[in-house]
Amino acid sequence: MLGGAADLEIVAEASDGGEVLPLVDRYAPDVVLMDIRMPTVDGLAATEALRRRPRSPQVIVLTTFHADEQVLRALRAGAAGFVLKDTPPAEIVAAVRRVAAGEPALSPTVVRQLISHVAGAGADDRRTRARTLLGQLNDREREVAVAVGQGKANAEIGTALFMSVATVKTHVSRILAKLDLSNRVQIALLAHDAGLLDRE
């Protein structure tokens, strides 16, 4: 499936999450396509271990579910998105390309579905933490964070907030740096946890 893409190179393949870190150390891939369900060390634990390390590759998780607590755990750990196992091959290749380019592999519909699924124990603690973190942002960065949470692409954010795409990218980079986040998906989850999307 991936081998047919001229711009992608498969550098390694693992059968279990326990093999991921050594292979990443050896081959330094840009993107890891991670199955959640593996026999010994699952993809969640492997993603968490991988994303705790400096300069780790981007991770896309593979799952059979649209709105699964396990997917949310992977996204909170720093995965750049997920694709369903029955996704057409061309779309999986496109997702790898997007993540390699620094964009999330999540459609706006999927972002809304996932963040609306967040509920239950710990919601109050998450809201307090999220509001404290977002309090570090200036007004413009906060507007951009909310737009990211709504699943908007950079061009859509630029149109809505009357700024260039380059300026949007700068704001997103500053938000990631200020809040010590890995990617746009984590910005979206933080905006949701803070209750900023409830007002839309």
C-alpha cells in the first residue's frame, strides 16, 4: 500500500510496540504508522513512550473505531491523528504526507466527533488545567487556538481572522511552543477541555 508511493520510503516494520523505540533509534523515520492493538506492548503505550522523547517522529494511529477512548489517549500522548483500518489506501498515503508536512491527519468532522466524546471522570480537572494553560496566550493566539479546535485549516483560519496563512502558521507555532504541545490535535483538545468550543 505504501510502497507504491514514490515519495515515501518504508524504513522498518514492527510486529509489536516493544520493537518501535529501537527501530526508531536505528532508522529515524519522519512518521510512524501505529496499530493500537498489538500482542505484547500495544500501540498506546508505544506512542506514549515515543512522544515523551525529544525529536520523536510524528505518529498516526490505526484503529477500527471512530470515537474510542483509546484513540483519545493516543492523541493526548501526542499522536498527530488517526486513520481507520478500512480507509482506502490512497487516503492513508495522503494522511502520511499531511503528517510529515506538519498537518494533522484528522478531518474537521472527526475532530468534532472526538472532542465531543471527551467526558466523564477528570473533566473538571482537565478544564481547570486547560484554562490555566490557555491563560498564557494573548488574545490573537487564543482566537487561533479556538479556530484550530473547530477543525479549521490554516487557510480557513486566515480568512476568518483576517490574517495571512503565514501569520496563522506563526501563531500556531507560538501556541505549541508556549504550551509545550506536540501538534494541532493537542491544541484542539485543550480548547475543548477549557470549554471554549461550547460557545460555538
